[in-house]
Amino acid sequence: MLGPVLIANRGEIACRIAATCRRLGLRSIAVFSDADAGAMHVAAADAAERIGPAPPRESYLSIPAIVDAARRSGARMVHPGYGFLSENADFAHACAEAGLVFIGPPEAAIRAMGGKAAAKAVAREAGVPAIPGYDGDNQAPERLAAEAARIGFPIMIKAVAGGGGRGMRRADSVEAFPAALAAARREAAAFGDERVLVEKFVTRARHIEVQVFADAHGTVLHLGERDCSLQRRNQKLVEESPAPGIGPALRAELGRRATALARAVGYVGAGTVEFVADAEGPPAAERIWFIEMNTRLQVEHPVTEMVTGLDLVEWQLRVAAGERLPFTDIPLRGHAVEARLCAEDPARNFLPSPGTITRLDLPEPGAGLRIDAGFRGGDVLTPFYDPLIAKLIAHAPSRAEALERLASALDAVVAEGIRTNAAFLAQVLRTEAMQAGAVDTQFLADFRTRGATA
């Protein structure tokens, strides 16, 4: 394989990539802003390069700064992790121009899937059912309002270039539409593109995604699905694989759709095809629609690793170096569930809780329990970045065992100096609805509103 590898990210994903590089004998190089000079991910790598001040646009989102750091360090490959520049086609292009191997899909695939409207057009061409909506060029408010009325309320307005739950607003009526549109466009501006699309809003929805992997030699496969329905503010908190209620036949159909889309854009590497499912009844192919594709590794990739036994980062590196995928059909073993431990206060609408972590005790990893951490006791969580502290991932022969193993791990978390969502998530995992696999994307909001008594 090629190397060294510059990791153009921070936190737990940078630590996780560095660990795989170390196991494979590849030298890893971290990057850091002034806020992260003493961070855990810097210590996890073999070397580190400063990329600028704390604000993301001057550091982790600065293409010139990261490419320059790669040149200075002698890196040959760049792994973008997730978030920041991971789905930025201009970054992939800049890496290629600098003679660096971008560990991700081709620039053209990122561009094809980078806008939600363009992605839906590709899906339709590939025969993949997309959620009903409007993604046309006419962005006049009156046209968008008319399309919303045609689709039927409630609807969701989404930034074409958005991600991470930002640039999304629900409107339940014609009267509520103008304010929702204005709010979505304000957030869309942060992505450099104010265009939006309008989609049918599925009142009781499940978020189901399929992990795809492809090499440069024509192999395109899927590694099963994940259920990511437990969300707050359209951002995931708990993910699991396999998804409850998805049997072999439906899994095969979703895999067919996901790989068809990947083939349509000449995809290479790891990616995720996301679907929304109507949760009003049992899962069925005709009630599951494509919504977007993430052209990168996902935060929740560890649950797929736990049920397949694969290291997805290793295979990202191998595929980027030109190797063939040696497998075509990977059986799923047992059940895995992941919880995102975040510095936030569930009682205050998950308001971030930055500050110094004066104490952080996480359970010991072992058989059936994995910990992907990005912080230690004594570290500072700044307001500049995501509040994710660590991911706790449990694996067991059955779903019930995996849920309880993860809840018990969350019970064991001790964090001082900040607030976390550990106790809240443990309580959620033990609810009857979660135990029955009967949650949807609105569950956490309703659960918190009811005072966590469900």
C-alpha cells in the first residue's frame, strides 16, 4: 500500500484512522488547528502539522492549508474522514493536482452525488425510486410554494448542498412555508449554495441506509443496512445493524438499489446510500425511497464493521492504492448498536456543553464492546466543532443482548466538567419502543418532550 497518510480531520475519526494505519504499518500524519494543538488525535498520529487558527474555515475547511500540510509532511495519501472536506469535490481535485491520492470516490462521483437534486436525477435514471418532491431550477418562492402545495403538506425543505441535518425545515401548511423557506435558505448559504428542494415529509419515518463499497476494477457490493432513526434535530444519535424488520428479501432489494446507484456514477471506495421508509406499517419496498448518497465514510460505520468483521478504513486504503476487493458476499453476524456520546444537555434541547473535561471514565473495551474516543480527561471541548466525545459500540448474538450491553456501557460513563447525553441514551435504549424496534425519526423529540417517561 501507499503511504504516508495525512488525516484531514480531528477527534475520534482521526484517532480511528490512525489506529488502522498503525496496524498496517503506514505512517499517519495528523493536522490540527490552534484549538487542537494538545488534542488526542494529534498524539495518536506519528506526526502532526498545524493548519491554522481555531475557526474551521481557517483550518479544517481550508483546502490550501491542508494540501500545504500534506506537501510539508511528505504524505502521499489524504484521508478526509467525515464532515469538513470529506464530500468536497474541489478538495478531491486539489489533492489530485498536488499528486496526492484522495482516499475517497472519484471527483466526478462526488459532484454527481454532491447536490441532492442531481443525486435524485441520477437515482431516477438508474431505476431507484426517489421520494416524491420538486428539485427543479426555478427557485422563485412562489414556484416552490406551489410545488409544496402540489406534493401535499407536511413537506420538508432541504438545502441542495446541505448535510449533517443543517439547511432543513419542515412546513405543515401554506402559511408556514415562507418562514420555513427563509430559515432553510439562511442555513443553506453556509454551504455556498442557497438552492433548496422540496420533498414529501413522511410523518412517521425510519432512516435506513445501505453501506456500499466498490473498487476500481468493477466490483460494487453492499454490506447490509443500518437503521439510524434515533435522531435529534435531524442528526443521528443511535445507529444499528441489521435494521429491525428488514428481512433477506428486502435487504437484497435495498442492496440492489444502492449498488445500481453506485455503478451509475462510477463509484470507488466506501459510500452510503440513504433511504427514508414509511414506518406506518411493516417495512416494504414500495414504501422506501432514496433521499441522498453520502460519498464518504459514515460516523456509524463501526456497526457495519462489527457485523461483517471488516475494517472499512483498511479497505478504503487498499482500494485507494488500486487493490481489488477480495470478497463479493459478506454474511452479517449478530447485531451491533452504536451510541454517540456527546457533550450536550438533553434537558435543554441537546444544547452543546463545551468546556474542560475534568474527568472522563469510559468503560473498558473488550468482547462485544468497542470504544472509539476522541477525547480524554483534561481535554477541552471548544464551541468551534462538533460536540462528539466518543462512540460506544456493542455487538452480541441478538439485538436484545446488544441493546443491554450498550445501555450498561453508557451507565458506566463518568464525565465531569461538562454535561453528556449518556444517561439519556441509556434510558432510551431500555424503552419498550426501542426494545421492539418500533422507533422513528421523531421518537427522541417526543420522548424528551414527555419528560423521558416513555
